[in-house]
Amino acid sequence: MQGREQWATRVGFMLAAVGSAVGLGNIWRFPYIAGEYGGATFLIVYLVCILIIGLPTMIAEFSIGKRGQLDAVGSFSKTAPAKPWVIGGWLGVITSFLIVSFYAVITGWVLYYMFSYLTGSIQQVETGGVEDYFGGVVGDAIIPVIWQLIVMAIIVGILYFGVQKGIELSSKIFMPLLAVILLVLAGYGLTLDGAGEGMSFLFVPDWSALGDPSLYLAAIGQAFFTLSLGMGIMVTYGGYLSKQTGNRLPGTATSIVLLDTLFAILVAVVIFTAVFTIGADADQGPTLIFVVLPEVFNQMAAGGTFFAVFFFFLVFIAGLTSAISLAEVSISFAIRQVKLTRKKAVLIVGGLITLLGIPSALSQGGPLSDFTIAGLPFLDFVDVLTDSYFLPIGGLIVVLFVGWGWKSKAALEEADFKSQAFAKIWLFLIRFVAPLMIIIILLANLFGIEA
Ligand code: LEU
């Protein structure tokens, strides 16, 4: 049998994981959720959640993969043979597969927007008209599918080259590129008239917002989504670690979490300095980047188009590298379970993801918008199902397994903590704090408390 693929370098592994973490969640979701929950206040609660739940869970996921040296399902079953924990692996494969099907659709909208700025068509929309424009794009019978197909073709193309030449190499190129674009945009944002107001919205807390329980649910949910946890990704990526690339996992995970957070904050700086410059509302929800921002770009006398093209390019690359990681969970699974070659697995899995994505692409005002499940259009249904239920359940299985199901000696050996004190804190967090918080979210979601 051919040897299993592995990361070439520790930095390459870290960048690939950052590529997974930094995505639509940072650019599209974080700013609008922060906007809805009072900016700085949300940021503080979110940082606490990342530290006490997100980081420990990420170390746990890497450790499972590193021990198993296989895909998500294989790593669970090898680490805990003949035990029900393997459900965590299956759920990861299902969840990531479902998420990537609509994630690629949204990444397609982003790419379409970028091209529309390049061709000058969005710039012609009159003030106040972007909402209709957006509705026209996502509600079209053809546009969303075509752009979904383009995005899927790019994902398949990169994954075709495998772990080192596909995922690792593209992350080494894309991640520094994203950092440069983001720094330029943030620098530009700070020169705008709304900079002061935007910054104080983002960094001066309004403590009264802390009384709202849904703030905490939103913060924990965002922590999971943005760090790509509970969906088999970090287990799969951990499966490509060797002794060398996989030492000192806590350090690597901390860098990933810090970079992801820094990225989210800088994007929020870009967005809110721009939003306050035209006096738009910060709490506009999911349409923030597709409707409010383009209104802002169109109203900027100079530089609007420049800003817009780079902004959507940034969103596109961030979305792409996350979608790659989502798809890799199923591909890695198919290679082992069905014994396919990578090339075949990539083509077959890529084709299946695309098919499942089509109903999502047509559900936002398009021909399938009347087809609803549980009262929701297809895309929204898949999103809520994964986000509110599958992700927390997947995360719960991970922390319960590593905290309770696995001998702590083995878990600590894989995680490779340098400090005893941190190792103890980690065990405490994944045994008690993280499971408790996750169970609370699950119950809240089940009983319909709105996050
Ligand atoms: N972590 C990614 C993001 O923030 C999402 C995940 C589903 C791959 O967009």
C-alpha cells in the first residue's frame, strides 16, 4: 500500500489549519453577529469562549487525529476500538459534507460580486438599490449555480494535488496574501471619516448587553464555527501529522486561534469603519457584506471600486481555503473507507457535494424557494441543522472522548504539553467546562432560545 500523505512542515500544517479557520465565518458572520450584540461586548465574551472552549477543543481534535493517523472515522475507531465514540467521526464526515455544499454556494456569490465590481456592474446600481440587486443575484435560476460550479471546480482542482502540493502549498501562498490585503484595507479603513466611530463601536463595550443570554449562545456557536471545530476537520488535519510536524500541539493550536481571532477583528475594523462612514446601521444581520458594504463602497467618492475588488477577493480566498478543508474530511474518509485513489475520491466526492449544493443555490428566491423543510429554505435548513445541532454534538463527543473516554496519559502524550500546569488546566476544561457549556447550547437550541 502506498504511504499515507503527511504535512511537509509544521508551518505548512499551521497555515492550512489557519486557512480552514479563517473563512466566511470571520468575514461574513463575525461582524454581523458582533454588530447585533453591541460590538465590543460581544468581542469580550467571544474571546473568553475561544480561550476556555475553542482552544482546548482544537487541541483535543488534533490529538485524536495524530494518534489515529487516519481520516476522522478511522482515527476515532483506531484510538477507541469497538467503542461508540466513532460516532463522532461519522458525524464529522456528515456535518462537513453538508456544510460545504452550501458554503461553496455562498463563496460563489462572493466571486460573482468580485467580478461584478471588475466589470463595473454593481457600481451602476443606484443608492439604496443593492438590496434588490442582491436579491436578483441569489434569486436567479442560473447565476448561483454557475458560480457554485466554478467554485467547486477550483476546490476540486486544488484537492486533486493532495495534502502537500494542494492544501499545504495553496495555504502557504494564500494566507500571507490575505494578511497583506487585509492590512492594506484596514489601513485604508482607518483613514475614512467613520473610523473613530467604527473603532469605538468595536472596542468600547456596552455592559448592558451582557444581560442578554442569547449573546453567550451566539459567542459559543461562533467560536465553534470559526475555529472549524466539531466537523471532523481538525481531526482529519491532525491525521496528516508526523512526529516532527505534530509536536507541541498546544503551541500550534494557540497560534491558529490567535491568527483567526486577529483576522476576525481586523475584518471588523475594515467593515465598521466603512459602515459608519456612510452612517449605515451596524446591526443589519447577514446581508451586511452583500448589501450594506456595497452601498458603502458605491458611496465612497474615490477608491470604492478598489476597496471592493480587494475586499471580495479576500472573502473569496478565505472561503475557498475553508471549503477545501471541509471537503477534505469526506475525501480522506473515502480514500480509506472505499479504498479509492485520491484522484478518484476527489472527483466523486466533489461531484456529490456539487449535487447537494444545487438545491441550496436555488433556494434563495430562485426556483426552489418554495421548497422548504421545517419551514426553512433548503440552504437555511442545512445551515441551522449543522450549526445548531450537529456542530455542538460533534464537539461534545470530542471533548467527552478525550476528557473521559481516553486514558489521560495517552491524551497528554499526543497533545504534548510542555507545561504541567497547562496540561492540568486543559484536562479540566475539556472534562468539565467545555462539555457543560456545549450541553447548555444544545438545550437552548433544542428549546428554541434564539442565538
Ligand atoms: N472556520 C470556517 C469559517 O470561519 C468555517 C468552517 C465551516 C470551515 O468560515
